[in-house]
Amino acid sequence: MAVDERTGVVRLLAAFARSHPLATATTFAALLVGAVAEGIGLSALVPLVAVAVDGASAATSSGAGRMVMAALARVGMAGNPVALLLLIVAAIVMKNGFLLLANRQAGFTVANVSTELRLALIRALLAARWEHFVGQPVGAIANAVATEASRASQAYLHAVSASALLAQACVYIVVALLLSWQAAAVALLAGLVFFYATHRFVRTARRAGAQQTTLLRSLVYRLVDLVQSVKPLKAMAREESAASLLETETLQLNRALRREIFSKEALRTFHESAIMLLTVVGLFLALVHWRLPLATVMVLVVALSRTLAELGKVQRQYQQMRACEAAYWSVHRFLRDAERAQEAPLGTMAPPLERGIRVEHVSFAYQRGWVLRDVSLDIPAGQLTALVGSTGAGKTTLVDLITALLRPQAGEVFVDDVPLAAIDRRRWRRMIGYVPQETLLLHDTVMANVTLGDPDLSERDAEAALRAAGAWDFVERLPERMQTLVGERGAGLSGGQRQRLAIARALVRRPRLLILDEATSALDAGSEAEICRVLRGLRGALTILAISHRSALVEAADLVYRIEEGTSARIPHVDSGDPSGPAPRHVEKTGRRERNS
């Protein structure tokens, strides 16, 4: 949803009302009824005090008293103190009941707002194009979901609270006008002048809140990056220099928090002083200048002091809403950008991958230039195909094109002779098992790391995948087998064990295509040989595409292609040398269909 950030309480409430119309309407209706009930109770206080102080004849000395006495006269209870007391009690109970309903609804809506914002962010990010997703810092995503969504929901709470207090203040104003319009007018004028004079504290809080939003976002994503790099930093004794990267922003955040706190406390202090001053002045004018009856003055003081107090609370809630407002618009910017980057739908077909994958005259470029130029190659079904080449040659980009994470600028990828553009992207990806170069394991159990919490997968499915990946032998020896915690990023396992666990995760949904992106690059020779043995056992049951610089995996492949300088070449024979080195002389590198000399 596109929004204008130059906004105030009206636009923010309108945004919430559009997203939660029923909850917002219910909250405001309950607040309005509660405020009216309180006004009735306060009006009934006038004749009650008048009867107690000056007798029944004084109960109608004010407009509010006359209205209440006329209403009681219709039911035959005019001037009855018990009836007045019961009316006041009933009004207070009704007011509190509706206030409870309104606060309950507002609280539930606050919880729903933060939950819906988080879910919307997560869904939009996961549905966004790959190019958009990789451009988002992990810490910025974490900050938006964890911190900014909560602050955004607090903006709604403060906006609703400000509206509720404003409704109550309006009722008090009406009661005060019925008692003495002169006193009410003077008090309101003085209050407006005071609010205008103290509005700078609201602006200070808004600027401090906006600065906090910016600093928190930067601080969290820098912290996430630092935590991910903590091992080499500690190994090199570079922790202090790394911490200094965060120190400046932390101190700036501290100053912003102090400015916000000072502005809030200053506003509260000035409000209390103003209420006391205006109350004293109002008493003097009412008793000495206007010579109002004592009963009227007593209730008028209550009404005006409550009016000014509620208006002060309105301004403080408005101040807090403006302090949190920046987080709300920040989340919506994040969400809007992700929604605009949604993956465009492809086709509806889902070929079974029985013959193979064909890359035909494919070209692709990033902003920095062309990565692939007119590349063509075949990946037969049921075989192990390896891609080799120097770093940055375009191997991973080619895999991203095959998985439909990217779309080629020219040429096409075919699955069983069906163009990828005609295939349902989601159904195609469900047929793929993917093992990245960096094994990312959750700080959870072996079972959770294999199934990723999928409720459709059982322990039997996980065990079958672990056996297929050659991981069951070591899992059986773990203290709690599949319920053993693997540690942060799999720190409790060896490199080879982590990699086999990653392969099991890729196999658990029984894919038709298994992709390994430099999956053995960080392994020793023994672990790599074990992974190759596992892959040879899987060959025939599924199609395997592996990117590798390592000779063991290349030698195990049925087909090997070199990707170099944006072109492809098939290697019909691989010697024991380094496959990422210069192309053999008997291979002709070409951007067209592979031609063997």
C-alpha cells in the first residue's frame, strides 16, 4: 500500500481503518458511548451537589442541572438524591464497561497489526524476485520483522488512545459549556495557546523517533553481519575494531532516545503546571468575577480540570504516536518494495523430467555486464552432470536460470522439450533438491534440519533421506539420534556430516533434480570421496547437476561442461589435473552447441 509519509494522526488512523475497518469502528463506537455515559454522570453531579449545598431549588441553576432534573421528572424522581446517585453510578459503570470493550478491541487490533505486518513482510519477501531478495541485508529484514513491526503496532495504539481521550475531552467541554460558557471558552482558549506553545516537544519526539528507526535498522543489520563473522574476528583478535563499527550508531541511538524521553517528560511537566494554573485562574473568575453558585463552580472545576487533563493526554499520546510513526511507514516501504518485486507468473505445466534439461542459446547479464553469452548444453535425465570453470564464470547464474530464480535475456531453458516459461514455477521447484556451497543448518535437531518443520514429512521420511545421503550411520551414533541438537550453524557436526545432512534435506521430498553448488569445496579428500560415493548411488534414480572445482566429483560425472568467459564447452575426457584450470587443447570452447574436436 503506497502511503504519504508527510502524515499525521488522521492519515495514520485512515490507514489502520482501511486495514482493520470493523475493529476500528467497534473501538471508536465503544469509546464514544463510554464518553457520553461519563458526560451524563458528570452532569448528574451538578444537581446532586446543588441539592446537598443549597437545597432542591438550586438544582436547576445551570443548563446541565436543568437537563438532568427534567429527565428525572419524566420518571417521577425529580430532586431525589438517591436517583441522582444511582444515575451517577450507572453512568460510571457504563463508561467503564464500554472503555473496557474499546481497550480490549484496541489491544487485540494492536496484536493483529504487528502479526499481520510480520506475516505480510515474510510472505512478500519470500515471493519476491531473487534479485530483490539478495539485495536486502539480512539484518534489515530481521529488524523490520522483529522491531519495526512492534513499533508500528504501538503507533496504532497511541493513535487510538489519542482519539479516545479526545472524545472524552469533547464530552467534558460540552458539560463545561452547559455550566458556564464563559469559563469554558476561556479555559479552551488558554489550553489551545498552551498546546501550540508546547508543540515543539511533539516535533522533537517525532524527529527522535525517525532517527531511532534509521539507526536501529542500520545497527541490527551490522550486528547480524558481525555475528556471522565472529569466528575469524576472534581468531584474529579483531573484536574491538569490529565493535567500533557499532559504537558510533549505538551512541547516536542513545542520544535520540534521550531526546525522546526529555521531550515526553517536558510535555508532561508543562501540562501539569498549566492545569494547576488554569484551575486557580478559573476558580477566581467563577467565584469573584462571574459569581457562579458554589455547586456549579465545584462541578465546573472538575469538568474543566478533566477537560484540560484529557487534552494534555491527547497531546502526549499524539507525541508518542508520532515517535513510532516512522517505524510504521518504514515497514510499509519495505513491504511495498517487496510486493512490487513479486515474481511474474510463468506457465501451468509440470513436466516429469524424464528426458532431461536443455539450455539453448541462453544469455544473461547483470548491471555490471554479461555473465553468459549464447550458452547451450544438455543435462540428461538420470545422469550426473558437472559444471566447472573459474570463479565468476557464470556457473551459479546458470543454475539460477535452471531453477527459474532468474530469467534469461535471450534463449531458453527446456525441461523435456517444454520451455521453462511454460512451466509452473512452483511445481518445477518442488521437483528440485538444492545443496548450496555454504551449509546453513538451524540451531535445532537433526530432524528439524532435514524436514524444516514440514508437517507432511514424518520421521520415516527423514530417516529414508538420511540413509540416501549416507548420513544415517553417524546420526545413529548421536546421543538422541534424530532429536539431537546440531548446534549453532551445525557446529556440533563435522564438515562432511553437515554436508550429508544438507543433502538429506534436499532429498527428503524425493526430488527429480538434485543440484549441488560447490557442495564439496570446503571438504577434505575423504569427506569428498564419501559424498561422491553417495552421488554415484543416487545416479539413475534422479538427475544430478553439480558445480565443482574438485577433481573427485568431476571424475565421477557422466558429463562435464566448462563455463568460461560466458561460454560453454563440453569436456569429453577429464584427466587428473585441476578441472578449473585452462581448457584442454582437444576441447573447442564455443557459445553455440558443443562441438568436440
